[in-house]
Amino acid sequence: MYETRPEPPFRVLMAGYVVDFHHRHACPRCQPDGTCRRLTAAAETLRAWRDRPQRPLTHHTAPDHIDPERTLREPGAGTQQTPAAP
């Protein structure tokens, strides 16, 4: 059994890229004083994602027909094989 957290939405991932870009370069909309509306919007998006109420972690288990121990030892083990076409 393993636990997963929800994957961030695309807009949250892009906001992270905007912040990362602005640490290295100025964009065409950056002001001479260093402020940028894009950077401000990205920071608000990231803050909203971090401050959202947390859902409980999702617990996943391997399907009954897969042996997780065997799958870790043998590559390709535990996958269903499809019969060859006649």
C-alpha cells in the first residue's frame, strides 16, 4: 500500500515555472522597479494552492492479481500478458 497526494493542476505547475523564470530573467512585462504582474499572479496562484484545505491522503493497493514483491524482483512480472493473435 502506498499513499499519494493529488497532482497540482496545470495552472499551478505553470505558476511555478513563472516564478522560476523570474529568478533568472526579466520578462517583457517586468517594470524597471522589479515588479511584475505575471509574477504577482503566479505567487497568488501558488499561495492559494498551498493554503487550500488538505484532503486526506489516498491509499492505493496493488490489484489482487499482481504480487508487488515479485514485481519488484523481476522486470515485467505481474503484468497481464495478452495472448498472441492466431
